[in-house]
Amino acid sequence: MLPRALLAAPAKRSLYISRKCLATASAAAASSPPNVGILLKRNPVILRQLTEFEHAYYAYRDSIQQGEARPFNPEFYFKKGSTAEQRWSAAQETAVEKTPSGTVQLVQPREEELSALETASRTTAADAAGDMKSLDRALDRTLYLVVRRAAGARKGEWLLPSGQMKGDELLHEAATRHLHAEVGTGLETWVVGRTPVGHLVAGSEKIFYMKAHILSGKIQTDGKLADDYAWATKQELKEYLKPDVYASVSKMMAEL
């Protein structure tokens, strides 16, 4: 309850409350160091497949654009007989054709030419084998790293890499340290920014999460802090994380 002298002084009341909040936060920080985790992700490698509606929409949009587009007339852009005209003509010989009116238009690929093209499969050997440790799976989805604790109060529980800060560490420094402690130093990662993307309240502790991207490297767990790991999509994480934990961290993740 505020002192009586502060009830009639808004400015003093605000200053009093601010100082009280700072004192409470400082006391909490002194009693237990903050926790920080890392949201390590691999972005999609290929584009996802379009739905039937999206195919119809893009086809309709392209037909409108082609109908309203004017044929390209080089005489408007290049001086007759200039070097620029000669270079442009030489580059377009195999890709353009002239209409009866003399204008030039680009040659569109024919259906038989497109059907003859061989495309790589969207599913990989890791998809077929159900290898959750491989980054070569679910190429059109974002994958997130989750580890299984090998020691401590949460032994056997699947979590995002996290732990307590030490001394004067910054958030991104502590997050990177915990990641290397749990899955080895063979990973090259990039932490996005210096501020957390969200936090998780678990009992009496609060964990701030930093977003990071994996650039290269390989995970090597020593079994001391983490004895297993998986690269899972946002939806697959439901099978690993506890419901209350998933409800919080899923809000920090992309849908794709």
C-alpha cells in the first residue's frame, strides 16, 4: 500500500512505483540469474507446393498481364545501327521471334518442352527413413532444434537449448554458450539481433529465447547435458515438448 503523502501527488507516485519495481527486479536478479534459450532454425530450402486455388490465381493473373503487355520494340530503345542494338540483337537471336508486323516478342517455352524437363524429387532419403536428426528432411518447412536433457531436474525431457547466464554475459553470448555446451562446438550459427523474440514462464523461472540460424556444421552431443536431439517442424514439436511449453514457444515460430 502506498504512503498517504503519495496518494495526492501523481508525479511522486509514479517515481515511487518505478523505484519499487526496479528494486524488486534487482532483488530477483540477485537471487537467481536469468535463464536464456536459443531458438535455432533451418529455413526452408525449396518453395512449398501451391494449392489448387493458388495455381488458378497465378494463371489468371499471368493471363491478364500478358493480355495487357505491349510487345517490345527495340527501335524505341536503341539507335539504328548502334553497337547497343547489335549486342541486344545477338543476345536475343535464340530467344525471340518476329511477328508479321515486324515487332519482336519473347518466345515462351512450349508445353512439350516443359514436360520433358526432369525435376528433382521434393522428398529425400531422410524423409523416407524418418530421420529426425537430418537437415535434409522437410525441405519446404522450417526446422527447429530440440534436445533431450541427460542430467538435472529435467532429465529425459525434450527442451530447446537453454540455461542460466553467468556474470556479465549478454543474452546472445549466453545462448550461444549453452548451445555449444549441449550439442558441441562444431556448429556455425548466426544469432539474429541482441534482443529476445519471446519468453517462457516455467514455474518460478523465466526463460528468454534468442532466434538463431544454422549456417553449417554438425551436431555432436557428448551425453553430459544432452543425449539426443531432433530437427522438427513447428507441428512436430508437439510430440516432443510439454503442452504448456509448446503453447508458449510456438508463438515465436514461423508457420512454414
